[in-house]
Amino acid sequence: MKGHTPSEPSKVGVEIYTLEECTPCQEVKRLLQDEGIAYREYPIKENRKRFHKATKAIGRITVPIISINGQCFDYQAFIQVHAKGKLKKLLKTFGGEGRADKGESRGR
């Protein structure tokens, strides 16, 4: 499954739309942290408008939604990208590595 580009691409390398009690959300955050990839977390309860835009890009309501430089992925698509070793390549393709050591925030 491919990621989808929302009408307003993100200016942050990696964003995650999450729910507090969401096991897949926690897994995605752990995978990104293990890879040393910076991300910004948007809890859905506090960011409903942003989440709504991301769900429109995916075409359905699901959690988590991962946006990599404006290209949105659901959990399964993100896991496939990661398992195939294409995550860092995707970050480079879209204009940067999103590394935590570049002064970007990690988590919320």
C-alpha cells in the first residue's frame, strides 16, 4: 500500500497522529526512536482538524497515521516500508533524513 499526499503537505519531516491507548501508535514511535528519526506527535484529541486532513489523505479513519514529508501512511503501510528498509530512503527522497541530531523535536 502506498502513502497518500494530503492537499497541504507537512513542513515537518515525520508526524504521527496518535491516541494515548494505541499499541500500534507506541510501536511506530519506538521504531522511529530506534532508527534515530525525529518526529512530531499530534494526539488526536488535541488536534482534530489536523487529523481530519490526514484521514482525508488516507481515505479512511485509522490510527496511527504517519506523515513523512507530507506523504501519509496507515500503520500497515508504514510497517511494510520499515520492514523493506525503505524508511530512510523515503526520508531522503522527500528532502531530508529527519534525524534527531538536526535539532528537530523527538516526540511531543
